[in-house]
Amino acid sequence: MDFNDSQIMAISHKEGPCLVVAGPGSGKTAVITHRVNELINSGIPGSEILVITFTKAAAIEMKERFNRLSGNNQVTFGTFHSLFWGILQRELGYKSKDIVMGSMRFQILVEAIRMAGLDHTDLSIVNSISNEVSTYRNKGENKATFIPETIDREDFFKVYSSFKALKQKYKVVDFDDMLSIAYELFINKPEVLNKWQNRFSYFLVDEMQDMNNLQFDLMKMLSERTKNIFCVGDDDQSIYGFRGANPKIMSDFVSNYLDCKRIILNYNYRNPSNVVKDALCLIDKNDTRFKKDIISISEEGVIVAKQLTDEVREADYIYETIKSSIAGGIPLDEIAVLYRNHIDAKYLINRLMSEGIPIYLKEATTNFYSHFVIEDIEAYFQISIGNSTRARLLRIINRPNRFIHRASLEKASKVEDILYFYKDNYSAYQRVLALNSDILLISRMSPYAAINYIRNVMGYDNFLKEEAVKNGASFEEYFDVINFLLEIIKDCKNIKQAIDKLNVLRYKVDYENKNKQVDKAGKVGLYTLHSSKGLEFDTVFIMGVNEGVIPTNRADTDEAIEGERRLFYVGITRTKRALYLTYTNKKNREKSRFLSEMSID
């Protein structure tokens, strides 16, 4: 394998701190594995070398690539959590059963939120608090400077204190605890730190830009004896701020190690030359970054920016272009569609599944066919064709509010049962009778007409407006779901056909979610911008390139906009040949400022 001068400089670096700034497609993994091999060839025992990356999958891939290069199997490849959890097991006697994850951790957090006197029933709020608890931990628990976004500062620290106390009560730890307990262990027991400092002599850290403050402090402590710390990363690709990642850590590295060698891997072996040029125009608008002159060795590729009237036309355009790409010989697994949030891709996913295009979901997506709005309408549909159950009646009886008491449904499975319950209550009886008449009417309508009747005559739209206010949500989001539903069932001739179609589509998304780790060969990849990091494809689509989406309308500071710009930069540098950027002008939406910054018309 031939290396350029900067790669050779990085591979041959031996002693002392070194920062390698590696742009997209610059061969950083090859540099890391070959440097490890070079160290071993120079006489360093493999057992003294530690290679840290951020995910288990990345660590396994790195180890496999190294094994193909070298016969030495003593080098330690791992993640931050695997390394420090191993240290806690050896030094403090922790066992696997002590780790609390997933639903168990969630339940403890819900208990902590309830103890703090806050609403613990809203899952979106609980999830947001969960993320902020992790961010606070990973930024080093600086109470003086931490400002939560989801709840008041005082309430946040009540929740945090209760959460910490409950974990101690149940004698469990979560993933965030692994690092903070290890840090406290090293501070309080210098002899333990000294032991682990002597365990390794050479430290290599991949994806340095994803490190948080606590991880950086731990690596500084471990490598203090030799200072042979070799970090590779790209501050322009720091996109995990919501997890506590600090894009300034790379500049902090230079401040901490004044004698560090700095190497820039500035040859791009992945992206077409025009993509590299436009990407640099974009990212150069960020102030907080190392300046880089990236050189592409590839020819120009395809860059298309396309305005569509709405999300349906956007999905149609992407589908047709994918179909043309496949006809042109591009393998399905060399095609990827990126988006800001899973919900942004609902029309496209529906179109691809309807057309029989196999898809691969990198991570579980919310099944939007199970959105409460769609399930409400489906319940009306099921009841109208005679598939009435107590659960379905409970779902729709007060959507919109008919002031029907739950007690009336205790033994009810049909509307007639509720009528019987209210036989001596004239006003309630009339309300239920009106519902029964409405259900009879919609049973004779097309699905499209039935939905509009439920919305406009039965008052479901007004219910959604009230629900949005109550939940602090956007009623436009709820209306978008109904419009999406109308688009799905517009060709269905009767209500049973619409129900069957919804169930098939819901099952397909559930199936893809369940099998998301299955081989992605022969499938078009669907990824959030965040989950696309580290991947590359022949043809890349980024959809929803509108102001308010990319960048999100929540980015209301210069720092936040820089984070959004980095995220978009990651997205556009996934392509090896063709890049399609789509946006809509629905409701006079503006195209993203990032397109202008790329000088794309």
C-alpha cells in the first residue's frame, strides 16, 4: 500500500504526544493500524499498546484490519467503556449484573423524576432528561456552568440527585457511571492509577473529536507516565455534542501538550473534487476549527440540488433517481438516503416499500404508522366495519371529547353497549347516538372521504389543536401525519383495504427495525445524518435541506449553527461519486443557508 508524505509521517511517529488531523476519506484507519504495526516492528511489545475507539463495531473492525496486517494478537483494541469497565471489575469487584441498561435504567430515572415532583408520564420529556443527565456526567459534572434545556436548573439537579441516590440504593451503575467511578478511583487511589499507567506504554485514540471532557481527562491520566498519546480525529466532524462530545478537545490537546507533533492528513481519497471544494466552502464558515487545505485525488462527480413542491414530490424524485441509478448499474447497497430525523423520511420509506425496493435501517426508526393519529383513525375504521373492541372504543370515544365516562366502557365492546349504559341519561345518550350515526356514515365512504369526515365534521382537527397545546407540540406536525395518511390510502377503494395496507406497512417497518443488524447487502441504506458518520457510498441523497430542518430551528446560537454545519458537512462527504440535495418550497419554506454557503444554485 502506497502512503503519502503526511501518512508516512504519522505512521512512523514513535515517542511523545501526536495529534493527527484527518479529513474525510484521508485513510486514518490505515494510518492507525500501520502505526501499531510499525511500533511492533521497532521492538515494542504488542501488550503495551492500547487502541481506543468509540464503538464496539469500530474496535472489532480496527482489530480485524490490524490482524490482516500483522500476526501479533497481544494489542488491546477496545472502547472507552470496555476499558474502564474492565478496570472497575478488577479493582472494585463489579460484575456484569451490576450494570443497569435500557428499560431498567429508564424506570429508575422515571422514579427519580417522580420523586422530584415532575411529570414522569411524558416519554419525550423523560428521554430528554435522560440525555441531559448523560451530558452533565460526560462533561465532568460542572454544576456551576451546566444549563439544562429541558427543565429548570433547580429541577434538573433534584432529578439528578434522586437518580444518583436510587442507583446507590439498588446497587447498580449505568454506562455513564463507569467513566466517572474510574476517574474517582484514579484520584482517590494513586497506586491504582500507577498500576494501570504501567500496564500500557503507547496509547492510540481514534475519532478524537467525539471525546468528551471526562474521557480526555482519563486518557491524560493513563498516558501521563510516557506521554506517548497519539490521537486521530477531525474537529470538522464533531457531531455528538448532545452526548457531551467537545469539538474544542483537539485544540485543548495542543494546549495540554505544547511539544506535541501536529500532522494533517489532507489528501482525500473518497470524495469527488467538486464535492471537496464545496464542502470546504461550507465548513470554512465555522470559526472554531483547525484550518485545512484538503486535496482531492478524484475527478469531479455529480452534484444536484433539487427543489420540489412538497414531501410527496421529494419522495417521488428520490425514488425515480434511485431507480435510474440501479438501472445504470449502481448496486443498491451503494445508495444511501440521509435525513435529519426519521420522521422526515416517512414519505420516502412508504414509497420505497410500496415499490418493493429493499431498505436497510442503520438504527431503529419510530414506526410512524403507529403514530397516535394514525392509530386513532384506524380505530374509527375498524369499528365502522364491525371490528369493535373495548380498546378501540377507549381510543376514540373522547377524540374529540364527547364527555363519555370510562365507566361506560367497563363491559362495552360496541357502541350499542355504551348506548345501553346511558339509556337513562338523555344528553349523554344523544352524544353516543350521534357517534353511532357518524360511524355508520363513514362505513359507507371511501377511506379518503372518511378521514376528511372524521377531521372536519366529527371535529378531530379541533381535538388535535387542543392536544398540541396540551402537549406543547406543534399542531402542524399532527396535521402532517394526517396528510401523510391521506397520501397512503388515496388509492384504496374501501376501508378494509386501507386497514390492510396500513397493517402491511406497519409490519414492514417493525420487521426492518427488528432485523436492522442483519446484512445490509442488496438494500438501499436509510440513515440519519448522525448515524451516517464513518460510512461511504457511491450515491448519496440528503433530503429536507431546508431552513428549520438542516439546520434545525432549535439551533439558535452561533455555536449551535456551527454544530449543524458540521453535521451537514459529514453528510455531504459520504459520497464517492454522486450527491443529490433535495428541499421543498412547501408553505414558502426556504432552502437551507448551507446550500448558498456551498455556492450551489
